[in-house]
Amino acid sequence: MTRILFSTAACIALAGVAIADCPPVTVADPMGVPSGKYPQQYELSEFESLAGCTLSFSENPDIAELNGRIRGNPDLPPLADRLPEEPLVVAPYDSIGKYGDTLDVLSNATEAGTYDVLNIRHVNLVRVSDDLQTIVPNIAKDWEWNDDFTQLTFYLRKGHRWSDGAPFTADDVKFWYDNLALDSKVIPNPKDYVLVAGERMTVDVIDPQTVQFNLPAPKPGLLAHFATSYAQAFQPKHFLGRYHPDLNPDADKLAQEAGFENGLAVIKAYFGNSDWTDTPSALLSAPDRVANLPADVVPTLESHIYISDTAQGRHLVANAYFHQVDTAGNQLPYINEHDEVYIPNNEVRILKLVNGEADYKMQGVSLPSAPLLLENQEAGDYTIDLAARVGIVSFTFNVTSEDPEKRKVFGDLRFRQAMSLSINREELNETVYFGLGTPHQYIGIMPTPDFVDDKWRTYFTEYDPDRANALLDEVGMADTDGDGYRELPNGEKIVINVQFSTQEMSTHIVELVSQYWSAVGIQTTIKEIATDEYRSAQSANLLDVAMWPKGASIMAHLGTNEYWVPPFGSYFSLRTGILWGEWVDSGGSAGVEPPDYVKQMIEDIAAFHSASIGSEEFNMLGSRLVENMVSNLLIIGTVATVGPIYRRNALKNIQPFSIHGYESANYPWRGTQWYLDEDG
């Protein structure tokens, strides 16, 4: 029986605040209510028991109008038929919020600089709490491991619904795994996290609210994956399944009636062919045919859903079926709409922030912009937090270059050592990072765990151009024509083409590093290109040198091997050894065979995932992973520093940020309880 009670006053919901018997607990003022099993949130029965009350619920007074703007959604039933029977009760940081308003945000372009906006609405089975260590429920009500970490059971919320009102059940988890993640017709190569030691799991539906992952080997980090990954472990079977030929014999006919070649083409229009949840919707991928589809976008469990998606930006409205409420009984989210505008020019984006034309921004706001932003805080009525960056700006040479002579040189460890020694990190820190950083080698895991020897943080980070020159001499690179620049060992001229995107790279850094390399005789050219062009060139193995902030918390490494297996990253991040990656993916039938130390890392990360977290074996494997990565300087780090995070003062229930970057544990800051108050 549903435990949802409504009072007349609650239905009025003045200013979005329910009149309820329960105390409106916040993190700042728990009002004598003890903490629950997990920090800053409760299950409904838990909260009512601890607070000694019965919680009444109220809704956003604008929610019916917002829902009416979602094409394909039916008229709204009462709130009692939209909330789960046991919703997640969230304690706001500072105060019970108020409904309304539009959150204004800026990004570079589609899939460029958008992750911080995604963070505000994103959900997965579980998430990481503010301490970046504690995993807490989200979509799942709870979970349970067996003794040897080979069986992970999730308990879902009875009555939970997709944004179109259809029931969300364990079948949606199994559909995602069996029919999308492991279907080569949808995703050609399965992601490492859907496998354990290279083998598939099985996903079993126990009942509509219980789903079980059965693993072929232990992988205690699987839970951490679901807490840190943007790849959601569920998709709407009722919506996408009708177009899957394995599930519906009429899938192709249905698709052809909508103007698509077959059912899989519809799935790719909606879902894409990757695990990235921020890909363009069908509004962009099939604009001429979208009107023939049942809805513009796939139904979601997130707090907001797209209603428009263009080359200029995106607009989202609140999900009327969202599963969270605050401690006063208000269904979240508080904020009605998100308006995301694409501004490809970094200077224009910064100017808009200075003028107070956005409410929040993290990605793409680099430290060189901090003085201007800090100087204008009072006038612009915003606040800048300086938080530790997880990712270190790093460079990697193309060790599998299509040019055989470049491949020989880039693959020579002495060359990479020379390139690292020639970078003046102290000068970089002072001139670009205002002395706020620390010279730091790329070690993969940030912050540095105890099992990593401190020596790797500073390995080959000293500025020593004399030694760099001597190493280049050993490589056989000499200035044979007297123009001041070295040639390849075979006498051919070499010019390293440095192409970069300002989404995550400062022009000043790129220019300085290029000058350092030129100073030891390595000629470079610099060209700024669009983010999509940069990523495409990296994927096509066309870059001489790639650059991007790189690194991830230990929590992220527990669930994925991508930082340690060629090409050492996803499409959206820094990668190297593209042809090594082809060799791995093909089982040795294509690409280029990697060296032994890379094969050791491939073996070690698989064993690392199966080891008991914190055990002697776990620490040994983690230490060896770092040693192999750093001692071979596949990826050359520069400076560990801080990054600015922008938040307008009208944005409430937002805390000072403790960490900056895509590489963090993802969405711990609970954007669903943010609200706007221009008067407060």
C-alpha cells in the first residue's frame, strides 16, 4: 500500500514548501534527527522512524505544464502515482528550497564541455557521497555482495517510473546489459567494465525490484564503477526494446514506418553506439525523421529531460517522475528548467561568466582565467571556488605513429625522458598557475594512494635541458643541416605538429611546452583546433602528440581498466598507443603488438580488480601498475594544481567544491536540491 499522504496545505505547496509533520531536516541543521545508514539521505521508512513522523508529499506547481512540453508524455497522474512507494529522502545542504526558475549554463559545443551540466541531473544505481569515498544508494534502494565478490544484488524501488510514466524494473537493467552493452550490433566492442577478467557476467532478474550480477571472478570494484561512471546500468526496455530485432519480430517494420532502415538504426539514433550518456539526442541525430518517432528523446530516470537539442544548445525540463523528495516532502528537483548554451570561444565564455550570465560552470574554466574571474566576483555577484584538480595537464607522444621513423623515436624511452626533462615545470607553475601548483609526474591515480612510492610523483620532473640534449644525442637525433633543429636518426627532417583544443588546454601552456622542446632542438608547430576535430584526429592515429588533463581517483580505478590498457583512455580523454589498442581489441590479429611492460599492465589491472581492496596483493598490484606507467613515461605530466569553479550567488544549497574535474567521482554535489533565490 502506498504511504503517500496529502493535506490541503500540502497540495497548495506555497513557495514549493510542503506543510508536513516531519521536521525539515538539513545537513546544516539535522533538528535532532539522527543520521541514517547513509550520509545526507534516508529511505522513507528509515526517516519516518528516526524522526517519529509520517511524511506528506507535495509537487512542483508548474510540473504539469513542464511535462506537457515533453513530446510523447501522457497527461500526469497524481503525485501518489508518480513517486516510488519508498522514494529517496534527501536532506538539503542548507535549507528547504523553492520551486521554479531556469538554471543557465554554458558549454563549448555538443559533447564538448558538457559534463558539469550532466552532473547536475545525472543518476546511476549508486553514487559517491561528498567525501568521495562513501558509496550511497541512488536509483537502487540498496545492494548486497556475497562473501567472495562474485555476486552483486541490487534492490530497486517499488513503483519507480521512467519519465514517461512506464514502470522501471530489473528488466531494464538486464535489457541494458544483454541487448545493448553486449550486443556487437549496438556497441561493436564491449566496454571493459561490463566484463570481468575479459569474460561476460550474467544479469539475472530475481523479481521486478531485484536484479543480480553474477561474475565469473571476483570484482569488488564493480560497485565503484556504478558509483563513478556516466554509463548508466539501465535503459528503458519498453521504449528501445520495441526496435530491437532480438526482442520484437516487427522491429524493422516499425522502424521503416518511421523512415529508418531498420530497428537498430532507431536504437542508434536514440542511444548512440557508446556508453556516454551525453550524446546528442534523436533531435540532432535524426532531425528529419524525429517527428515519426514516439518521442524526441529516450525516457530518463534523471532529474531533467531534453525538450530541445540543437547546434546552438539544449533545453531541459524537470522530470515529473523523479524518485527523490526533500525532508519536507517536496518532490525534487526544485529547479524547473536547464538552459545550456554552446559558446565555442573560450574568451566569450569567460566574459559571460564575468557578466553573471550563467549560474554555474566548472569544465573548461582553467586557472589562467582565475584572476579576471576573482577580480569581478563582487560586481558579477558570483563566487569562485579554487579546488584541487584531479587531472594533471599531460602530454603523450604517438608511440604507434603511422610514420615509421617517428614511431621509432617516440617509442624510444630516452626520447620521452628528454621531453620530460626539457619542460620547466617551475616556470609553468609560476607563469600559468600563479605558483599555486606543484610539479608532478602523471601517475594515473589522484590523489596519490598510500601504496604508491612518493618517488614516482617527481620522476623525471626536474628541469635539466643539458641531460635532455644528451639523451637526444643518444637517440641519434642531430642537427645535420645547421638550422638549429634536430633531424631524425635517418637524417629526415622532423616537425612535431602540436594540435590542441582549448576545452581543457590553456594556449599559454601549449606555447611554453612547445618552446621548451624547441630549445632542445625539437621543432614544433602549434595549431588550435575544435574539440571534435582534435578527438577525431586522436582516434584516427593522426596526432604527433596528444594533450589533455588526465588522472582519476582510486574510486574510479576500482571499476575500469581504461587507464592501464591501450589506448589508455576513452574517446573523450587523453589516449596513446592507438594501434596497440587495436591489437588488444582484435586479440592480436590487427594493430601493433605492445611491449612487455604494457602486457604486464593489462594483466595487473585485471588482477587488481579481483583483489580484495586494501589487501597486500591489491597494494602490490597497484604499486606495480604505477611503476610501469611512470617509469616508461608513456604519459608525461606537468603540474598538479587547482581549478576555478564558478557559481552565482543566487544559486542556493551549493557547497564550496573540494575537487575539480571530469576525472572526479562524478556528481557528488547533489544538484537536484539546488535552487535559485535572487533575493536571498
